[in-house]
Amino acid sequence: MWFLVAVMMTVYDGGKKDIFIWHTPNFESSQTCLDFVENNQAEVYGHLVKQFPNDKLEKLFCVPEDKLRNFLDYWKKQQQGQQSL
């Protein structure tokens, strides 16, 4: 399974950026994900403008589930480490 992930441009303290992960739809391949973005550009960008009105899109990624899980695990550990400081 593949997921569409948006990374926004604004950089916050510590080098962090906003991201948005679409849970639905999800995709059977990277090509179906890319096709979705190509065929639904206005909806994708419109959704991001609603979620992040003061930010701009840096990049869209089509990411396989295992890589996304690894990223989310890493992010969670980073957040927990910062809370203990």
C-alpha cells in the first residue's frame, strides 16, 4: 500500500516542517498514487491550503507503507526525546 505525503515549506525552530499524510485514498502502487495527484491537482492543493493557510507546498511524495511506518516511528522517538529535555 502507498500513501500520498505533503511536505510544506515553512521551517520552524529545530528545522521542523509541517507534513500531511492522506490516509484515504491509499494506493496499490506508486504509479496509481502519481496518477491520482496528476488527475486531482486542484483538490490536493485546495486541501493543503485549507490545512495550512499560511504555508506553501514544498513537495509531494508517494511513499510505501513500510517507509512511512519507519518515518513515523523515527518522528515519534524524536518527539519523546524533546519532551524529556
